[in-house]
Amino acid sequence: KSVESRGSCKEGGKREDSGRMSLKQPMGQKLLTNVSVVRLKKGGTRFEIAAYPNMTTAWRKGDEKDLSEVLQIDRVYKDVEKGEFAKSKDLQKAFGMTDQEAICLEILAQGEVQLSERERGAQQETLLKEICTIVADKCINPQSKRPVTVGVVERALSEMHFNPNITKPAKKQALEAIKMLEGSYPIERAPMRLKMTFPSSAKEQVFPAVSDLSECVERQDDGGATWTVVSTIHPDKYRSCDQLVTNHRAGGATIEVLQLSVHKEGDASIESHLEASGGQSSPLQAAAPRPAPAPAARTAGVPGGDRPDGFKSATAPGVVFATREELTAHMKSEWHRHNLKLKSEGKPLLSKDDFTEFQILSGS
């Protein structure tokens, strides 16, 4: 019986000098698949804690208050992957204490979250969509004065190889992206609509400054003791307007934001672009083949004949072509080639309207 026991010990693993059994691990095992490591280097020593994925961000934002829901174990590691705990003397030297929970809180607040490649990619994709949404909300097409779509902004930033930084706020990166786009695409910040009220005695003094700061003075109202003006301004000039009002705050001056982004209703489209450009067609329209008139109905199943339910293409989302000729024309179009490239890269396809607007913004 003792011999059998020794034999099974040899097969299952080897006995180390310390008396611990080192078992063979199964092939293909993925370790730490549900662990998010937070790392902090202090006093020349690296310390780590094991947290649940996505909970570190929730705790830092204040959405999660319970530490037990964030940490898998309230112990400080030297190396989480190896399961090696930090020594007390190292903790005392670096943090001036050995309180495990307090040190975990400090690492959680100041440490760097170690992300896998997939997690980092998912966070960057989410952040990019948030940035594109902010840019679309704040910008307009200067020709049509209509807002641009999120899809067009995303394609334009992709063309400029814009990479979001997951450690920086989305709003700050959106403002940086707008400056990049303004230099290469017909896009600009949408104006703000303000309502400013001054004492009537200050009207002559402040009116020149208000006119200089405003893109358009829409309305003025003399109400006896006060003078009210509604105007649109560039967002960069808001601080100057606020300072102007502050200088007359003692007389009852006030400022109110009526609309953060002023634009025409509806998204920018090819029709609005043509209207703004005087009705001249673009090279894209001139080169685009006109769909041939639908011929007389043919019998379904006849070679070259039409089908009652029409024809669909994987590169034309939401479009049903009435004839085979229309489908053939689409397969030769720039829209088809562009969506084919997006599909090969695993990116979402553009609708016809989004592709047309993308070409307008890119100048192609």
C-alpha cells in the first residue's frame, strides 16, 4: 500500500525539499482570467492587489463603495500571478505601516490598472465612440450649418489615425480631436446662444464689446432699467462674455446659456451641401452612374431576370435593388469598395447617406 502511494506520488507530481507537492498543471490552462491587477511602485518596490475586472473604475468614480466588492482579497502582493505576498518589512519601509486594508486602498487609488490586450482594446473602442459622440454634438458642417453624424466623425478620425488615450477624459480628447479635424475637414464648433442682461446705464459701454464677441446679435430688449441681448457666440469666447458680465454684476448683470449647440435641424446631407454650394453638383455625383429605368417584369428564375423581392448586397445595408442592373452598378461604385474595405477590417458599414457625407467632409 505504501509502494502504491509512492508510485502515485511520482505520477501526480514531484515532492520538493520543503515538503510541498508541486502538481502538474493541465495543458492550455488560462490563469487570472477573472482578475484585474492594480500595480503601484513605491520605495523602489512593486506592490500589487487583485481586484475584480471593471470594479476598479467603478470604485474610483464613486459608483461602488463596498471594498469587498472590488478586491478579491484584502492582501498586498509582490506578484499576483505567482501568488507571492508582499513582506511586512517592505510594506513598513514603503508605506510606513503594515495595515493591509489601508495599503490596499492607497494602491487602489493611485495604482495603475494592468489590462489585457483585449480589455484595453474594448476600453479604447468604447472611449472612441464617446469622443465621436461629443464631437458630433459640438460641431457642424460650416457649409450647411447642420450637425455631422457620429459615423462620419468616426471615419474621419480613423483616416487621421486618431488613437484615444484611456487615461485621459473623453471631453478633453474630444476638444483635441476637433482641432485636428478643423485643419483637414470642413468642420467647425457650433456656436452657443447666450442671453445677457445689463443695466440700461451700461448699454452704450458694453454694446461694442457684445457686438465684437457675438457672431450674430439676434434680439435686443430695452426693459426700462435693464437691457437684454440674445446672441450667438463661438464657444471659445464664452469666458470673455462671462467676464464682461462679471464686471457689471454689481448693477444686476446676468448671463444665461440658452443653447449649447446652435445648428439647423436635421443631419448634414448631400442636398444641404448642394444648397450651400449654389446647386452645383460635386464630382462624386457627376461620376455616379444613374440607375437604369426598370425594364418590364420578367419571369423569376429566368437567367438575367429580376426577382419579385429585389436584390440585396452585403455592402449596401438597408438597400434593396429593384433590378440586376442596379445591383451591378452598385458593385462598381465607390460605396461598395469602401464598405468592402470596412468589412474586411471588421468595422461597421456605412449607409448611403453616411458614405455621401463622409466623401463631402473628406473632399474626395
